[in-house]
Amino acid sequence: MRKFRSTLLWILLFAIAPLAAMAAEEGAASGSASWGYALGAGLAVGLAGLGCGIGQGLTAGNTTASIAPNPGAAGAMFTNFILGMVLIESIAIYGFLIAYLLQGKI
């Protein structure tokens, strides 16, 4: 439980610190319209990267675990493995594209 609280505290610190710095730098009224775009862009890249990392890890681990008992099946699984990795990586590219489009609005 202590580790969870510590992790939550660091996440909140890293989420709120840029907002406080931006408010002190530009003033509350002038920069208040663009912080949502910056937060959205950061979340788009961060969550897409997190999801893709988890998905690729699970895919690679399960493929390796399936090939280990039967090495003769490696050729049949390789095509599906590469296709799965490409589809997982496309999600990260979509997140990057969304962040790039939102960054243009800041």
C-alpha cells in the first residue's frame, strides 16, 4: 500500500508541476485555453506507448512460450507474430499523430 501511495504522489507531482509552471509563467488568464491541448497530447503519447509496450510484451512472451516446447512451429507462428506486432505498433503511431495534431493547436 505504501508503494501505491508513493507512486500516486509522484504521478500527481509530475501532472501538476507543468500546470503550475505554466500558470506562473504566462498568468492564469492568458494561458488557460491551451493547457488542455498540452495535457491531451501528453496523455495521447503516454497512454498509447504504455498500452503498446504491454501488448508487445505479452505477444512476444506468449509467442516465445509457445515456440519453446515445439520449435518446429516457429515458422507458422512467425507470420502471425509479425502481423500482431505491426497492428500493436499502429496504435502507438495513432497516439503520436493525435499528439502532433493537438500540439499544433497550442
